[in-house]
Amino acid sequence: MSQGSTERLREYLAQLPPQSQALLMREFERALERGEDTIVATFVLEQLRKVVRNTDEDDYDRPRTDDPARLLFRPLEPFLVDGNFPIRPGQIRRASLAAVWQWLERDGAPEAVKEFDNACAKARETGASIEPDVRKLQTAAAQAIVTIAAPAQGDDKHRALARIGAPNVVEDLLSIGSVLGAREALDSISGKLPGNLRVFGESQIAQVIAAFNVPSLQTPQVLPFALSLVMLRLTAPWQIIRLAVKMAASDDEIRVAATPYGVAVTIALHDLYFVAACLRTDIRRGHFEEIGEQLKTLHDGVRGLRTELDLRNDSTWGKQLASIRADISNSLQSEIESVPGRVRRILRQRADKDMAAAPKIDPSEVEETAGLIDFVAVCRSYASELAINEVTLRTYSDLQHYVEQSTEALVQSLRNERGRVYRQQQVKAAIRFCEVLFGTDYAALMRRAAENAVVVDRKQANASQK
């Protein structure tokens, strides 16, 4: 491939969600081990690793398939999450894998691990496929994990689990064993479903139901992971609730919750809460690059759950959704209300005598304020569902009125020789704000008016000197 094609491929891979990158990486690694499409798989996998690891080519001398733990836990890749945020059904903490592997080596399945190490060493010498050995180790690991993690009474059980790792590791243990045990059924979903589900309609729902018609996928431990695989292919992940509504043959939350697929609603609510938490963090840090996408996700998700499910205000799901809306509203409202004040500090008229002492207007502050104005505009598009309709509309209207009047007044004040430099800075900032609020045409009109004001003032000054 040409360098341009390679860059486009890498840009596309970088735009994929982390879980989709993990799923794609797993599929290409499996293709390599089976000896299928080795040229394409090797090239794409190399680019994907560069995107995921964000390192130089020197870091790829050792293939990741040489790592026994990675080969063992490969079916878990689409479900792994990082960070300290609480996990939901269908997720596993990446940090738990190291402790589980050490336990398998030490106590859980030491003979199976040793046998697999020998098989890997032999495969590196002969070039033979190690896929059968991988599956054998996964089966042994699943049996060992389920044996020790299955619910049981007794102090010995608790002590045995405590030796594996911290409480978070123990919490993930049964999920890890369940996914390893159902790996073939979970893998089959990938081959039965479209790569991208833009609209999760009746025909796609029927496909999913048919793909889920496997006993091993219907258990409470495995079903959330199967649903998570489907969500990776959904353009709007909240639409997974449609599967629960279909299985319940009703939008009543009591009937939906009574089916095993009710966990889909729990998953959708958790993911919305996670996006709301990310939104709150980004706002506190002043990072507004992803705000538009986050607000759209929250708006569509909240509206979807409110319209496609008959939720009661006093139910668990109803309270969770209300809490999400309140969290979003509280996060956005204070930030929205602060924007007019920042605009006024930059554009407010100063007396001529104060011009010399006025501080220089920082261009970075102007751009940051322009970004906040755009943030208010984005909020306006999603205000109704996010419980910020009144404050957003009022603030945006105030901004338009104030910026329009201030820009006209500042342009006129350019005719005053005193304080010219500071007023030019203010006019430049005002025109930038006009560009966000009223568009480029209006900003260009005000820019020409400012230039004409300076030219006219110079002509008048030259005439007076003559």
C-alpha cells in the first residue's frame, strides 16, 4: 500500500472505539494462527497495534502471540475496560488478568500452563499452528476458574479466593471463566451478524435472536457478554434495549425486567451514566473537544429510553435515568451560566482614561471563550432531553444580544484615537465571537466595518493636520 493509503487506514483504525479495536485485533490474530490471509492480516494488525500502543516500530520486534497469557485471554479482549470506574455486566477489568494468570500458573492449572508453554516453544521452532493448544488451555482455565469461583459456603472458599487477588479480581473471576468456557459460542456471533448495525430494526433484531439461540449464551453469566458484542456493532448502543423489549413483547418495564434480557436496560443505563461522568470530567478540565459527541450520545440515549420503555418514576430504572438527567443538568448549567460573564470581561467598554492601564487581551483566552460560546450553542441543540432547556435558551439569547450590541459599539469607538490598540483587540475578539454566534458572513461584515472605521479616522486626522 502507498504511504497515503496506509495513513488513511491508520486514521480509520484510530477512530474506532477501544473495544472495537480489541475485537478487530483478536480476529486478525486468529486468522494468522489459522494461516488465513496472512499478508493482509499481518499488515492490518501491525497498523492496529501502532494505533493502540502509540509507539514506534521498534516496539514490534516481538509478536504479541508469543505471550501465553495474551493467547489465553484473547476471547476477553472486547470486554476489557481500564480505569477505576465501576464495571457493568458484560465487562471485565483489564487489571484483573495478571493476577488470574499468576494464580493459574501457581495453583489453578499449573500442568496445563506448563504444557502450553512447551507447545508454544515447539510452535516457534516448527511454525505449526498453536490454535488447538490455545483452546485446550482455555478449557482447562475455564474449568479451574468456575470450580473455585462458583458460589459456595465456607471459610476455606473465601480464603482460597483471597489468595487469587484483591476483591476486584475475585469479582471478575467468574466472568473470566464464563467467557473462556463460552468462547466458541461468542465467536460464532461475529460471523452471524453484520459488521455495522446503523438502525437496529426488526430484521436485525431477528438476526440477533437467531444468533443467540444457543444454550451456552442464555446463562446469566454469559448473556451480558453476548449483548456487549452486539453493542459494539450498533451505531447507537442504547438501542440494545430494543432486544429486551422484543423478548418481553412489551415496553412495560416490569415485563422487560422479568426476562433475562432485562439486563440490556441495565447495561444501557450504565453506559449512559459513564458518558455523563466523562462529560462532567471534561467540563471540569476545560476539555470541550468531545462535548458535542458526548451530548448527542446522551441526548439520543435518554430520549430512546424514555420513549421506547414505559418507565415508572419510582422504579429502579426510572430513578437511574432521572439521576443521569440531573447529573447532566448540574454539570452543564453552571458552565453555561458562566459564559456571558467571560464575554463581558473581554468586551466591556472602558473609559478613555483607563485604556492605558487595561491589560492586553490574551488571544488564547479569546479562543477559549469562543469555544465556550460554541459549547452553549451545542447544548441548545440537545437541551430539551437533558433538562437544560431554559438556561440554555436564555444564555444563548443574552449572548447574541450582548455581542451584537458590543461589536457595533466597539467598531464605532475605533474612531477615537485614544486607546486605539486596546479597542482593536476588543473588536478582534468581538468579531471572533460573532463568527460563532452569527456565522462567517456577519463576522466578515463587521470586520469590513472595523477596517472602514480606522480608514475614515485616519483621513480625518490627516485633514485636520493640513
